[in-house]
Amino acid sequence: MTAGALARRARRERALLLLPVLVLLSLVVAVPALRVVVLGFTRTDLADGLVSSWAGLTTHARTLADGRFAAALRNTVLFTGLSVLLEVTLGTALALLLDRSFRGRGALRAVVLVPWALPTSVMALAWAWIFHDTFGMANDLLGRLGLAGEPVAWLAQPATAMAALVVADAWKTTPFVALILLAGLQGIPADVLEAARVDGAGALQRFRRITLPLLVPSFVVATLFRAIQAWGAFDIVYVMTGGGPGGSTETLALYAYQSWFRYLDFGYGAAIALQGMLLALVLAAVVVRLASRREVE
């Protein structure tokens, strides 16, 4: 058998081995996704028994005059920006700490990953109790330190409710950012840092001139993953605040869910989900564009 025939046979075998996976992904991912796309161009009529009729771009045009959609978009942008900024900042500090050599470093690395491994709904429920105005640990701690005279209704006020969501999300996902940045730190040649130290560069100069530029790819990956995940935040918001108070923490994902399962407006819920996905793609493109421009500079 010739080399070409062997190559063709190998390709056929690989295709046959991948076929079951492709079929499964098509059934689980592609078909539901296509269904959502089709629903996004329909109108649901409750009077006729949840009958959907073709509406074209009319369904998507509803978002332009929907103040609730605009508020949900604003909340999503705010939550994503604050969460990613806090997580990248804390993740960088944590990665630098875990990159140092000290006794018990391996155990600390394992412990740090525990928040990331916890189910988000479980973690969100725990943080909802921490920020409880009567029984929460946050108010108890502030009271013991003398920083708050009266209990703070963290989840009942718009500003503090969003802050509580950001803190809870940062607590869970900062280890993920730190893990990616730690991998980037360990890929930096030690002799480069040592040469800079011998040349008289201080710790801050080595970090600014060597470590940060070489960590740009890791920052891009961490920021991209976290921005997309935060943009689609649902479970943490649903468990901790339910979108309240007064819709001040309702995100696009939660609004799409409410349109689907509370108002049974399947077409509009699908349109919100589709527009949220398109905006997430734009966000990812912006992050990649900024990172590529940074590398060129």
C-alpha cells in the first residue's frame, strides 16, 4: 500500500472516530442553538396558545424601545467591567505570590483553587447569607470593628447589591485568573530576570519592564475568558438578588430567562439572547484588538 493510500485510510479512520462526537455535539449544541436563532425572528401569541409566527427583525427592533433591555445592558456592562478589573488585579497579585518559593506553596496552590471548584449556585447562596442584613457575617464584622453603627441592607440597595455581586464573583473566579497568570509567570525564563537584577533593576522595574510585557498573552486569555463568562452571568445574579432591587442588578442573561420562563415570550427572549451573544463577540473582538495593538507597540 502506497503512502498516499495509507494517509487517506488514516484520515477516514479519524473521521469515523470523530463522527459520534460530531453527532452528539450537533444534537446537544447545534440544534438548540439553531432553534434559538429561528425563535429570535418570531412573535409569540399567548392568546392562541403560545403560537409563534414569523416576525422578521420586528422582534429584535423591540429592544431599541425597551427601557428594561437598556437597563439590563447597562448592568451587564457594569458588572463585567468591575468584575474583570478586580479579578485581574487580585489574580496578578495572587499569581506573583504563588510563583515565589516558600514552604507549603503546593498546599496553598491547592487551597486557592477551592473557590473556583465550588458550584456557582452554592457559592452564591453562601454569599447571600454573608450579606444578609440581619444574620450576615459582613454586618457582624463591621459592627465588631466599629465601622457600621446600623446593619447595612447590602442586597436591598442598588449600589451595594451590585458591589456584593462583584465581590462574590471575584472571590470565586480570581483563582482562575491567578492560575492562568501563574502559568505565564512560570514560562518567563529565570535567566532574563536574573540578568536584569544583576544590571541593577529593582523588583518594581523588573515587573514593569520584563514581567508585564511577557505576561500580555496570559492577560489576554484570562481577560477574554472572564469577560465572556461575566457577560453571560446568570446563576450568581439569580441566586443572590434575582435581578433586584428594582431591576438594578438584572443582566441580559437574566432578562432573557425572565422573558422565556416568566412571560412565555419565547421570541423576544431568544432575541435578547442573540443580541447578548453578538455583543459578547464584539467585546471579545475589542479585547483581542487591544491586545494585538499592545503587542505591536
